[in-house]
Amino acid sequence: MKTRLFFLVCLSFLLLFGCGGSSDGDSPATGQPTFVYQFLTGTEGWIGDFADYPVGAEKGYELVFAYTKLPQPLDTTKGALMLSGNNHSDDLFMFLKKRISGLEPGKVYNLTFVIEFASNVADGMTGIGGSPGEGVLVKVGATAEEPTKIPDTSGYYRMNIDKGNQSSGGRDMMVIGDFSNDTDKNIYTLKGVTNAAPFQAQAGPNGELWLIVGTDSGFEGKTTIYYNRIEVTLN
């Protein structure tokens, strides 16, 4: 309840002060440094991908990224970005990325994220390797360099940015919540999370940043998350 209340307060604050983003979300309107994505008709330029799994193991890990609708019992008329994977490696990273432009080159920005997603895992559940709720951490961040998975010498895909590992954040991402749905029922429920302290990132020489949102999992099982709304404010 506290998490949901905090999310609603943050959302009300943004609406009250009129911090709407541009129509396509690629660059901010003057004096309105908030990017808002609700996925009403499509991905809005967000790209889904996966890391921390063996090269060529996509089928066995059941990796899926898709534009879809929210699952039942939620409002199935509303769009969402779905990421799903079966975490055989005990370390699966599922992420979304999006390039934004029109920023001041080289300037350091303070970013505040407000993320709404659907989870079907009740609080306090147990699972192999970790909880399917609290053991799946939600992370956000931003980099001037495009976040990309690359194969390492051991035959695994790893990220080219410092996202940290599972419950720990890194230079380029921070933990802002987990996948548990703040209820005692294993049904899809909307949950909102935000970062209490701003995340700092420096725009590249062309005035661009790559936003990144994802889950870093220690649960050795399948996770399917639906992102319903992503808001990012730059100060």
C-alpha cells in the first residue's frame, strides 16, 4: 500500500505541474523535461532485449519481447510492453531501452523515473534460487552509450554497461523496487515504483541519452512482466 500511495502522489505531482513530454517522446519540449510513455498503440520506440544467458540459448530460456495488452484481470484494452524469460542461469536480465535527444551536450541530468508494471507474484513467495517476487529486482538508468548485450569469453551475453548484479546497482543503473505485487494473491496487479534519489547521467556529445529499464533476476524460474507506463523527468 505504501508503494502504491507513493506512486500516486508522484504521478499527481507531475500532472499538477504540467510536465508533459513531447508527442513522440524523442526530444523534450521547451520547459517540459518529462518523457511519458503509455504504449497506447505501440512500443513508442522502446526496444526489448535480454542478457546474462548463454549465447544461442534463446529458445530454451523462452525469451519473448512483444507489444501486447495488459493481462486479465486488468484492463485488457490498455497497451503494454511484455518481457518474459525462464531464468535457467539464475541471473537473467530482461530490459527495455529508448534513445532520447534534444538535450544539452555534456550536461549532467538528474533523472526521476516513475514505472508502472503488472506483476502476478504475491509478497513473500519462495522459489528456487530466490523469491519470484522480491528476488527479481527492478532497475532503471541512463547512459550516453547505447546499452547493448555482447558475448564474453565464457559464451554468455553480458551488458556493455555497469548495471550492477541482482540486488546491487551499478554505475549506470539503480534498484528502485522488486517484482512482488504488494498483495497476498498471485494474480496480475498494477504496481508503481520510483527512485527516492535522482539518478545522474551525462548527455553525450550529440545531446542524447539512452534510457534503460529492466529486471535483474535471482529467481530460477519464469518471469513475465508487463510495463504499462514509463515516465522520466530530467532536471
